[in-house]
Amino acid sequence: MITKEGELLKIGKRTGTMRNRYYILRDQALFIYNSKQQKIPANVVLLRGMFINQIKPDKNTKCHGFCISHESKLVRTRVYYHKNLEAIEDWIRMLRIESCNLSFDEKYLKGNKLGNGKFSVVFQC
């Protein structure tokens, strides 16, 4: 079981300013707290089936970030930032493991090309 915790920044919905929040990654969910001392999470993001992608650094704050999204438009995309690129890469790696939504290249080793058609290319895996 993977557990990770730490602080990340998010952009406030009402104010548009960067807000510091505390996060705990556990049991395929991201628990969101307003502070480290808070006992009950303010929100929980279920990660199963979510996509985690790195985004370009914010121009104003120079913070690196990632987004958590879903293919359905009914699920809100969430964006988080941190000043340290290594911290963001670590969060992304851990979130991808917990989301159980691996890309083709992460799941399979692509071998020799076997053939191709009009709409596809076939490889040995």
C-alpha cells in the first residue's frame, strides 16, 4: 500500500490566488486538508480511472504542476502546483500508480513491428 503526504498549492476558486493545502495519498484516494492539523478531510478525490498529467510551469509564480482529470466532462479537472519540480514528479509517479490507469507504454514492452493498416500499426508485445 502506497502512502504519501505533503503540501501542494492550488488556485483558489473564488479569489484566484495560490492556496496552500495539505494532501494525503492513500487507498486510491487523495485526501485534501486545509491544514496539517485538521483531522477530517475537507475533500476526497477518488483516483481510480483518473488521468494524471504534468503541466507547464505557471508563468507568474514559476511553480511546476500537474492536473488530475477524467475523460468524462462531469468530473472536474483539478490542478496542483509546487515550487520543486522533483516533488511534482514524485507526486505524479505515486498518483499514477494509485489511479491504476497506466498508459500502454507503461504496461507493455513494445517489440518488433509486425505490420500496419490504414488506421493502425501492429507491434509484438
